[in-house]
Amino acid sequence: MRDPGFPHRHLLGIEGLTPLEITHLLDLSDRYVELNRGSDKVARVLDGRTIVNLFFENSTRTRTSFELAAKRLGANVINMQVESSSVAKGETLIDTAVTLNAMHPDALCVRHPDSGAVKLLSEKVNCAVVNAGDGSHEHPTQALLDALTIRRRLGRLNGLLVAICGDVLHSRVARSNFYLLLTMGARVRVIAPRTLIPSQLESLGVEVFTDMNEGLKDADIVMMLRVQNERMRGSFIPSVREYFRFFGLDRAKLAQAKPDALIMHPGPMNRGTEIDSDVADDVQRSAIREQVELGVAVRMAVLEVLSKNNAAYKAAVGQS
């Protein structure tokens, strides 16, 4: 039987999810937070299942978080080393999908540098697929853990003003957060240089600012983004020093937000580029470490729900 609160086979993005579906995942994640803080951290809901982490880009937090989440659910975990796999020898993504499919995994957690690659892979396999970040498209579990962090700290998402600042153009984190926060009734502002703002953001309902002092006024949450130099082709910022001067979060700029505004960052942080260490390490207002912690709980919830739905799908179509 599929999970009635989240009936989908895959989690490829936040776009298109309903408030009830998002809330269902957050509620289940909440329960796993308490499990992870206890002495016995293992729930045997995925005993005998196999989860494959397939990362075509470097990752520390996300890959480790998915691995830990699967192991705490009792699953077997395989971490594929793409740089030493057949992909490095020229094997296509489709051929890789066919090969993995023949081994009957229960879920694939996939990160890929090309937008849309994870969706393509999901169409070629019989197991559940979780998008762990595809190009500049989406990073759904990051948005879910951000939402969980906000909800646990502030008690709600509806009506909050969230300022997302930095390299929005190249950020899959920002895109997933747009969809989630707006769906859940929050106001979203973007603050960035014009060169790092995607076109037509206003059509989504996002407020756009190019001045930090104006954009941060009365913000409940300030979410900083990493400058993604590896995705840039050409010059988007004049220099790191000038970028930090105008768009780096320090005490002076933060003073424009609400006095108790929450500080967030998906990591990895470039200290002195997009955020000052004094702000990032503020134990009262920074939720950056909490984001990392809650990421495990969110990924446990996602893997549990999708594995259940995948088993129901296979039973319905007569697959073993």
C-alpha cells in the first residue's frame, strides 16, 4: 500500500507538491529528529532494502547524510564511486541506469551536474529515485530540511518573510526553496547582483532586490547562498572583496532584519565571501549546524516513504 500522505514513487523536485504532501514529509521528519537524538538511533523499517548513492558531483554533507539516513533505517547502502566506475570509461547515463536496474535496488539517490538528468534516469529504472541535486534545477531534500529547521525554530512557515541572498542564478537550493516556501504561504525575497538574478522571478511571486539593506528589512529568515564559481562561465562578480562588501552578510547588514532573524546557509560556506564568521557562528541566531542535523531526519523520512511506495508499485505491476 502506498503512503496516502505522499503517494509519489520519486522525489525529483518540490515543484508540483501540495501543502499537504510537504507537511506530511515534515511531520514524519520531525519524528526522526527525536529518534536521532536518542541513544538507539536505528529504526528497522528498511531491513533488507538496498539504497544506492550515485553522485556524479563531489559532495560531503548530502552524500554522507543520505548514507547515514539509510543505515539508520536498517538498509544496505552502496556508495558508487563515479570517478572509478564505468562512467569514467565513457558509459552513458542510460547504460548506467540499465546496469543498476538489473541489480534490483530499492532506491537511487542521485546527484548530477546536468539539469533533468535525474528525471531521465527515473524513467529508466524500476526503483524509487531521489534527486540529490541536478545542475541548477532542484535540490528537494535541502528545501525540506530548510523548511523543517524554520518550522522547528519559529513554529510555522505561513506568513514568514524569507530573504534568500547571493548566487540565485546558479542555485538549485534557491529554486527548490522558492517552490516550497511559496506553496506553504511564506513571502520570499531574493537579494543579489543583477548578474546573478534569474529572469522572470517575479512571475513566481518572488520579490527581487539588488540592495541588501533594502531587501533585508523586516526579514524573519536570512538564507545565504554560496557563490558557485564552478558553474559560472564568464565574469558575474567583479571581485570577492567587492562582492562581500555589497552582498556578504555581516552584523551591519543583518541589523536591517528582525532582531531575532534566523541565519541559514546550505553549505559549504565561503567565509568572507558570502558570510562573515561572526554571523555564521552566532549560537543564538545561526541555524546552520541544525540544518545539517535535520538533513538526516528529512532523508530518513523520504527514503521510508518512497521505499514503501516503490514496493507497492512493484506489487501492483507484478515485479519482484
